[in-house]
Amino acid sequence: MQQDVPVKKIVIFASGNGTNAENIIRYFQDHPGVEVTYVFSNKKNAGVLKKAHNLEVKALFFDREAFYKSNEVLHLLIDVQPQLIVLAGFLWKFPENIIKHFEGKIINIHPALLPKYGGKGMYGDYVHRAVVENQEEETGITIHYVNENYDEGAIIFQAKTNIKPGTTPEEVAHSVHELEYKHFPEVIEKLLSP
Ligand code: GAR
């Protein structure tokens, strides 16, 4: 007799355009054991909310009060019971109570080779501009667990790309996004596999 295996749930947090969120949603769309259950965003007009809606994933906006004070976001997460909380371009610091409650279940993607180019204010294009200004010969992506400090949790996965002299920050951003699209869903799938 076949037994029903419960579906593993992912909740994505994102603040911006949401191309990674979309890529993850599409990757797991026809996956038998994993679903993206919710997209949460702290920006009312974030592109990610529209993308989630178009892909028929429940999407909701929350404010600072709900995240840091009233525990509304924590309680929603407790109700959903996700196996993994995935930060894909999410720019607010995670509150300690959510981190404690979901210890080892919250991961983030950072568009550089941590510990380089991490920390407060280092996100998105700011990272790529700094990388080019410093004439780095390589950059990449880091997928890591989330702890109380920005970009300091244990590293799960890194991938690199070379930078030729004269490469613009926009070109670096493009290469880094390509790495993100290729690897992020696969790493999530591995973390969720028994
Ligand atoms: C991604 O490149 C992600 O690595 C980065 O924001 C971008 C979001 O793009 N995250 C950070 O910088 C976090 N510090 P997207 O909205 O198109 O997925």
C-alpha cells in the first residue's frame, strides 16, 4: 500500500523584483514532494508579490510592526509550519525569536563570496559595484544559514565566476544572477531531501 508523504513547505521572503523567487516557484511547481506555500514581502509594491500572484502562490505584505513587535509574522509561520524559510533578496534583519523558533531552517542567498562583501548595506548592486571597484578577479554566490548577524551564518554552498578586466557592475550582476538561478533551487531541493 502506498503511503502519503506530507508535502514539504517552503516560505520565501523577498523585498524586491523577485526573479529568484519566481525561479524557485517554477522549479518546484511540478515537484511531487515540495511546494512553495507562501511568498512574504516587506514591500507593498514589490515585483515579487505580483510574480507570486501570477504563479498562483499565496503572497502577503507585512510591515515592521508585524515582523518585529506584534509577532504576527512569527505566528503565521508557526501556522504554516514550513520545512524551509528561504530569503531571496530579503533586506530586513530577521528577528531573533523567528530565528530561534526555526533554527536551522532559514537560509539566505548573498550575491558575493562571503565573508567578503557582506554585512549591513551590502546587498544587490552595492555588492557588485564594490566588487568591480576593488578590481576583484572573481565573485560568486553564497547560500548560508541565517543567524542574528547579517551574512554570518554557516555557509552551505558557494559558486564562483571569473571577472575579466573592464567588466561592468551590470555584467557582474548578470553573471551572479545566472549562478543563483542555476544553483539556488538545487541546493534547496538537497536540503529538503531525506
Ligand atoms: C539577488 O541577487 C540576491 O542574491 C540579493 O538580492 C538579489 C535579489 O534579486 N540579495 C542580497 O543582496 C541580500 N544581502 P531578485 O529580487 O531578482 O531575486
